[in-house]
Amino acid sequence: MTDKYFVYRPMLDLIGLAEGTDIRPDGRPARGYNETLAYGALTNGDVELTEMTLDQVDKLQLRMLRHPKNKWKSSAVGRPQIVRKTMREIRRVLRLDGSELFDADMQDRMACFLLGRRGIDKWLAGRMREATLLDQLAMEWASLPNAAGRGHNSGQDARVSVQRVRGALAEVRARHRATAPHKEVVPPEVDREVEKKTGWWQWLTGLFGGGGIGGGFLWGLDWQTLAVMVAAVVMLILLFLLFKRHVLSGIRDLRATVEAE
């Protein structure tokens, strides 16, 4: 495979379709990676985004936001229609200095970043419900439907059906299983085992944070009862300190087992 984004390509293609950057709503072909919001109306005609640096795109988006005909108050550009604020956040996280080209590879990379931020990798690992993922994706791309089949934004309908998104996700899952059969995350059963070893200490610390015993309750106790409770807590702390090494050793052993599989 030469496509770095092969696993996520079904969703990337669906986003291009839903956002109208591959095909316009009237059926005419759009400009894909070089498309801008309103098809050039806010940029004084077509522009070659893939030949521009990220800094140049940022300046272009500012001009789009200041355009008097920009009734959407948006600066969406590229095949995945990324707005200025989101792109700046991606640049910060990925440590991009602005000299990089906003070419097809960069746009796919940014779109995959957004897919990941919305939870697609958690979903692939079995740690997020598909309905939750659908809702999250609809919050990122208004053209995609939420789990109920509606657009996330009030007054704006989704441009593809929820069945179509589920189909694209099914293809993503199939590709993921075919190309990454090895374990990529800590199995849930191991996490549960770790929680059993550390949960009591979290409860103990929560006791002082108000999670277990309210201040009003303590205030109402006589001093003898309070003294007994304090002594018990001190004993628990001492026991934790004595057995801390064993607890941490057990956790390390669990992690080592997972990594070895």
C-alpha cells in the first residue's frame, strides 16, 4: 500500500463528498483539495491551496472571514473543509511551523487528526460506542449526521445518510483489522485488574477530598469517634506505604505482560 491513510480513506472520501468539495450540490465536479467555502466566492476566484504554505493559507482564511459576503462566518478550506481556528490548533499540537505546504498529504493528515480527536481510534479499539462516534463526527463536520440521522447544527441538515456513514466506518474497521492484527491498546480486562489493585487507594484519597465523608458529617461526631476514625485512616496509610512496592510491582507485571503479547 502506498496510501498512508488507507485505513481511514473511506471516511476521508465520505467527508469530501458530504462537504461538497468533491462534487457540488448541483452535481458539478468540485476542486477537491483546492476547494474553498462558497467555491471561490470569498477568495476572489479559485486558488491553488495545495501550492500554498500553512502561513499563506492562514492569511487567506483571515481574508475570507473579513469578506462582506461571508454570511457563514466561516473560513473552511481544502477537501476536509478545515476552518482557521481548528487549523491553528492542529498546527500547535503537531508543532507545524507554517512553512509546510497545505497539499493533499497535509490535508489528509489533518483530517485524520480530527477523526482521531473525535474518537475513531477508541471506537476501533472497542472503547467507544458507534453512536457516540457518530455524534462526535457530526460535531466536527456539520455535513455528517449524528446517530439520530440529523445534522448537529440547528437549521442545517446533514448531506449524507447515517447508513452511509456507518457503511464507511464498517470499511474502516475491516481495513484496520486486515492491516493491524496485533494488539494496539491495553485490553479492558487488564485495566480492570489494575483498578482492583489501585482502587482502594483512590477511595482513601477521595475521603479527604469530600468524596467519601462530608465535612458536615465529621463536624457532628464526638471527639472519641473522630479519634478512632483518624487512627483507622492513619493505619490504612501506613499499610499502603508498607505494601506500596508490591502494588506497583504488580502493575508493572501486568503492563509487561500486555506489551509482551
